[in-house]
Amino acid sequence: MVTKLTPEVQGRIGDAIAAAEAKTSGEIFCVLARRVSSYRDISLGWAAAAALLLPLGLIPFGFDPAWIPGMGDGWQASHLSSTDVFVGQSLAAYALIQSAVFVSVFLLTSIPGVRRLVTPRSVRRARVRRAAMDQFLAHGLHVTRERTGVLIFAALSDHQVEVVADEGIHSKVDQAVWADAAEALARGMKNRDPATGFETAIGLCGGVLAEHFPPRAENPNEIKDRLVLI
């Protein structure tokens, strides 16, 4: 968990945005998300796979319903009708084991640290990117006057960051700049210093915006300079 984002820390980030935007007509916006997805579907997938596959490992050992207390009395009759009873007990015992495995794995993979480990990185990155795009659109960064909005986005539980720049910037700016900004933010988050991470990322983005998109004679602040917590 990163250092608590006090009003002072949030103010530092807002001041960094204002300072960067004073030198450019571009707009910078910052978002910190505690969680972008519950990943419940990932936990359900692991639980279902485990429930289907793990109990199969009992079969080579001669699985017997009597292994489960109350599922068998230890006696077997040799007549045909007893076979049907045994099959029914075996199926019930197997289903019970599957249920137990399903619930256990689901609860285990619901623990944040475990969930992050079992969720493919590509899935986490895709969901963080989608959440970042949702925030980009929700806060109107796509409707700035010259299409020069930049979103700096961090997802706490996912340990992922994204920098999203509008289409007015792509043709003029080296994409490595956004990678450098994302790396700076990730480093700050890792060091439990989100303020410095955001400030550095804002400085990098502001520098390249100032170079390619200097301030206009009339340079209104189209988007409020602040960090949004979601």
C-alpha cells in the first residue's frame, strides 16, 4: 500500500499540474484507482478448473466414499443391489470433494496478493488500460480544444500505470516520452511515494507538451488541476 494520500500530497500533485500547464496549451489530468476490477471471473475460472481436475488425482488411489466420514459404513454386500448404492455414494462423495475444492480455491484466489499472482499480466494490463480510457472519456480529455489532453493513471491493487495521450499529440510526440512518464510514476508508487511519482510524470508530460504545444494568447484551464481518487 502506498503512503496515505493526504490533502497536502494531493495539493502537491495539483500544483505540479498547474505549473506544467502554465507552459502549454495542453491539459494534464491524474487519476489514482484503488481497484479497476474485482477479477471475480478469474477466481471462478481457477476454482472451476481445480474442481474439475484436482479430484481426478484421487482415482488412481482407489477412491472410496468411505474416506469421507458419514459417506460409507465400511461394509460391502456382494449382491447386485449394493453396487447401485456404492455408485451413488461414490458420486455423492466425489461431488462433495469437488464442491470443497471449488470453494477453497475461490476463497484463496480472492485474497488480493494471490489474485494478482494468478491473474495473467495481459489481463490485468488490458483491464487497467480500459479503466484508464473510461476515465479519459469521462473527464472530457477527448474534447479539449486542440485534442491535447493527457491522462496519467495508476491502479493500486493491480500495480499498473497508464499514460493516455489524445490523438492531437501522437503525430508530433515520440511515444517513448509516455513510457518514461509511466516508468517514473511506477517507480514512485513502488517506493510508496505517489506524490513524487506523479510530479515526475507530470513534469515529463508537461515538458513535451510545452515543446510542441506552447500556450495560446488565450489559454483557459479546460480541466481542473487535481488528482482524482476512485
